Amino acid sequence: MSVFEYVALDERGHERKGFVDASGVAAARQQLRETGIYPVDIRPAREKKASALAGALEVGFLQKVSPKEISTFTRQLSTLLGAGIPLVPSFTVLLAQTKNPMLQKILAQIRADLNEGKSLTAGMENFPRVFPPLYINMVKAGEASGTINLVLERLADFSENQQELFNKIRSALAYPVIMLAVGTLVIFLLMTFVVPRITEIFADMKQTLPWMTMVLIAVSHFLKSFWWLILLAAAAVVVAFRYLTAGTDAGRRFWDSVRLRAPVWGAVNLKIAVARFARTLATLLQSGVPLLTAMEIVRNVVNNVFIGEIIAQAARDVEEGQPLARPLAESGLFPPMVTEMIAVGEQSGSLEKMLNRIAVSYETEAQSDILVMTSLLEPLLILAMGLMVGFIVFSILLPIFEMNQLVK
């Protein structure tokens, strides 16, 4: 049986696309006709890819597969395998109910590899943008140990925990961000539409305007005339910032240092990184991935150069026979509670359990800190916007009061 990709028309003339298993093109065409659709084009699913590398590049450029979809796929595959359904039929079931066209192509490609006798790991390695090293290594360990359904279940749990953490962070930051956006828009409309019309009455005044009013008129004129320049400057700053912090090693090191040393926010970033380190390492070790391999994966997951360097040094020390807790403690960056719990876990043979406890503790602390920060940020934003509006109102009313005094 081979996998064919088809373009067909249904009875109403609507175009339909998908994949079908058949022994050949003629059999695929007959199978589609029996379902009430009429094929226009049928070709092997591999025809569009000259090689596995080409397939990986295609998905890399056109990737529209979200982490949530991968998490759902992982959970469903684990459930099917746990129910005793073989791997290839499980992929057939998942392929039939997947709505994302890109994920359909990926699953069809992996199923074709499985039909050819390749391992699940080999099929997933063709799509590194969709299945990262963490995922691949855990699946490889699961295949080697014969516990692939349990490993996939852990992967789904891990992915869902990470998504839940970041969803809570986004939810906590959503209200201040919306408030800031709406407040900025209101101030901009006041300065570009309302203030110019009101300040026109000052044009015929022969007296000197207060400095606050002159500043207000100048800012209003600039915003009304050069708002596009501000947008261009803001876009240029964002592009330059992203290039410097992601495209250059020095810029990335500087930004990672700021993220760790910034007042208040630096502590939150450290807690999130420690929680991610502990959660990922625990998940990998529970799935049978060797410690050194797991630490190499975790190094790239923490998303911070300095913490990654500490983990790399710790891996070298572990390779030489030292315990994991010692280099982490000597770095001075990992909190003492973390290193002590890791040391206890190593001595008692329950490292994975201790790492999970660390992850839960620091995820909870990070969420609590973010909630406190956002609760403080909201009144500060209201105060700042109130001061801006007060400045505008006072700048307009001040010359009017002075005119009344002159009249009297």
C-alpha cells in the first residue's frame, strides 16, 4: 500500500484535497470514485519532495502547525497505542480526523515511512521544526524501551503543562497591555484631533502663551504631521532590537543578562528558566533518555545563554563523575533550594521526583509574582494616563484663565 495525494471534485463541483491509501494510481482513483468524489489529479505523496531534506525545508517555510495541535496529536496517539492499536493504523485514524492540511502532510509522510519499515523516530526527524530534539529523543527512548505509549503520554503532559504556564502568564499580562494600547490610542486622538481645534482660539491672542500650552501645541502639531515617522521609527527599533538580540552573539548575551539582572522582572525570568530546566530534565529522565543527552537538550530549551552555559559545564562535570548539584551550586545563579533538592534527589535515587517538585514550586512562584506585578502595574498605568490627560486639560485651561484675568 502506498500513500497518494489527490485533488478531486465532489458532486457539487467543490474542490477537495487529501490523502488516500491504495496499491496504485488506478486503485486510488477507483477508491475515490466509490466515495462519491471525482479525482482530477493523483500523485504519490512523496512526489513533491525530492528528499527528506526537501520535506523538512517545505514544512520549515510553510509551517502552520501550532504546539497545541502537536500536543493533541501526541495525546491521541498515546491513547490509540495504549488501546492496543498498531502504529500504522493509529496514524491512519489520526490522519482521517486531522483538519490542518500541513499536519496532514506530515502524518502522511510519517505513515509512508512506517510502511517502508522505518522507525517512528526516523519519520519524525524529517520535520525538525515540528518535532524538536526534546520530542525526538523521548520518542527514541520510548521505542528502545518498548514504552512508546507511556513516553507519548509524558510528552503530552509536558506540553500541556508548558502551555498552561504560558497561557496563565499571557492572561495576567493581557489586561495591562490592552489598557496601555487603548490609553495610547485615546491620547493620540486627543492630541491629533481634539487639541488642534481647541488651541485654534489661541491663534489670535496677542499675549504670550504659557510654556505648558506651547509644549502641548508643538507636540500636537508634530504628532499630527509626522505620526507616520513615529510608526517607522518604532518599527525600525523593533527590527533592530530583534536582530541584535537574536542575530548577534554579543546582543543576545547582553539581552539575556538584562533579563536576569533587571529589578523584579529578572527574578521572575530566573524562576521561569529554572522551572523549565527542572520540568524538561525530569520528563526526559523519566522517559529513559540518558542524563548527558538530556542535559544537552535542556541547554537549548532554557532559552538563556548564561543558564545554558552553566548546564553545559555541569554536563562536563557529570561526565567526569561529579554530582549534578555541585556545578549548579558553584555557578551562583541557581537558587540554593534548587541545588539542595537536586543533591537530595541524587543521593536518594529520586532525582526525577525532586525535579518535578522544583518545577511545580517555581512555576507557582512565577505565576504569583506575575500576578502581583500586574496588579501593581494597573494603577500605575491609570495614574500615568491620568497625568497625561491632566496635563492636556491644564495646558488648555491655563491661557483661558489668564484671558479672564486680563478681561477683569
